[in-house]
Amino acid sequence: MVGAEHLDTPRKAHIKGTIKFLEACNIPFNKKDVYEFNEVSERTGQRVLNSDTDKTHYNNPVRLDNRRKKRKATEEVIDKFEQLFNDEGFEGKRLHPAELPDAAGVPDISARTVTRSLKRRRISKYIAQEIDYIDLDLQKRRKAWAEKTLALQPLAANWEVIYFSDEVHFGYDDEGKVCIFRRPGTRNNPENLKERKEPEEKDKKRLHAWACISIRYKSPLVFYEIPTNNNRKITQSYYETKILDKHIKPLIKEGQTFILEEDNDSSHGPNEKSFPRPSPY
């Protein structure tokens, strides 16, 4: 209340206790006299009598306590929050602070209290790192390729001449960034990663880019756009004239020796199952 006189708990208890004693003993008195004795105004005294803010020390009904109220989010409550994170994983960590109490079985705790209590254990909300979704079959094929390639080129020096190139295709996701509860330094932990699955065809944005990288080289990010191409794949002629001629051929003219590593995309040339097409590369 603006302009209201602040009284600590002992003074409030003294006013209430005096009046209760006089009433219990049937002693005639005027409340205004009690207010004046305690050096408070009549309005403040009435406010004290109408309030119900008495606190006690260690639940002793006759021992008043003017300290702040005890925490609702005790260590046991925070343990339940952490147990929820462990049991539910990513889905539990992404819950809003206001949803955590009910989910953990400890209702009647505000979102602000949840956030502040978790910070006592260095757990805060962070934007979750996104990773591409990879199905099990592709995981196995990638692992087999990596093991075979590493066996052929086991030394680190073997990889200095390998230039990796690839295209990236931008698409709309079904949701924005996701914030999760976690501790600092755990961003890359598997349970804190959000899988980014391939969007539906109708949601894909027609933005494409190409890049090439090695231990000692990094190309610019080359954006390309082919309005007539609906399968998100760059054509072989476009790939040769707009990318290889402009970004790979200059490296060859400089005298650099390297191996350009490409995937099996049709734009990179014919594979063992297709009919060969003439190409300067």
C-alpha cells in the first residue's frame, strides 16, 4: 500500500496480543488507546487487525517469526524436477516452467519459483542444438563407408589432399527453436539434442547452396537457383559451368593437387549404373 506505515511482525503481534488479552479478561478498553500506546495510527492499527500475516518460528504458535517464509521449492522438490528430466529426457526438459510442477507431482509452485530453484543447481533454459535426422539404414551405410575409407587412408597426411564438397537444401521446419533445461557445458550431450527431420515436400523452400572444404581450404558458400528443377538436384551442365568452372578450375590453374570428394548425385556425373555422358571433368 502506497504511503502505508511498515510494521515488522513483532509489533503487529504486540498489537494483536494486547487486544486479545484485554478481550479475554473482559477489561474495558478503547482500541485507539492501544494504537497510540504502540505509536501507530488508527488506520494502521485497523489494517494490522484485519491482516492475517502472522508467522511463527519453527511452527511454535506462541513464538512469532519476522523472517521470510520458507522455500516452497525444497531440495526434495528440485530432486523431483531432475528425476523428471532423467525419466522423460528431451520432452521433459522442453516443458515450460509453469508445466513442470504438475508434471513432477509438486503443484502450487509458480514458474518463477521453478526457474530460480533450478538455478541453484546451475540448471537453466537454453536453446537446444539441432541435428539432422538420420534413419538407421543410412547410419549403417555411412559407418561402413567411413570404416572402409579410413582403412584405405589411415594417416592424417592422407586427408590433406581430400576436398569434400556437397550441396545443402533449405526447408521449413514444423516449429521454431526449442528451449530446454540443462546445465552449462552439456549442449552436445545426446539427450539434449533436437532431431531435425526432413520437411514435407510442400514445405521445402527452393534455396540451395554448394560448398567445398578441406583441412587447409574453405570455399565460399555458393547459392544457386534453378526454377525449372523440381527435384532439388542441380543439373550436371549447371554444376560444371557455374560451380566447377568458377570455383574448382581456378585451384587447378594455381597448381594445387587435390582429390575432389563428391557424393553419388546425378549432377556430378554418371555412376556405374547409368549411361556415360561426355564431360570435361
